[in-house]
Amino acid sequence: MNIVDIPKAAALLPDAWSSLQLAQIGHTSVKVLRMDGRPLQPESHDTAEALLVMDGHLHLIADGHDIDIRPGEMYIVEAGVVHSVRPGSTGTLLIIEQPTHTA
């Protein structure tokens, strides 16, 4: 078994909003990133993703709805849902996703 210090891994990232893959479990990727308060542009993905706030707060707009996710809470963004990060999101975020496969 491997132990990963998630907050430490996030703190060592050179840039906020730049994710680091911590593990690959089957086709599922587990990534961490550091949020620094800046907003992010809208995006959508071909597969669902889970957003788990480790510390801080994630202020999200998903499918036109304002959503606030606190430490210990996880939000599932369904495939195809347009979502963006609102200003003021800070802390450590864990992302669990299956990358889109290309032929």
C-alpha cells in the first residue's frame, strides 16, 4: 500500500490550477491541484468527474447553477455538463476522472 500526502503534494505544485496525477487505478485517474482564487473558463468533458474538496472551498457553476463545495464534500460533474470555477475558490482539490479515449 502506498500512502500519499495529498495536501503536501498540492503545496509542492509549481502552479495553481495545474494538476498532478497521483495514481492511475484501472482507467481512472486521481489528480490533485491547488486552487488560488482565480476563476476558470467554462469546460465540459466526455466522461463524468468527481471533485473532492480536501481543504478550502470550491465555488462552481455547473449547468447554470451556483454550487459551493466545502471540505470533505464531493461533487460529481456528469459527462457533457458545462462547468466553470467562480472567483474565490481556494485550497486543495482532488479530481477523479476517466480520461477520454481516442481511437
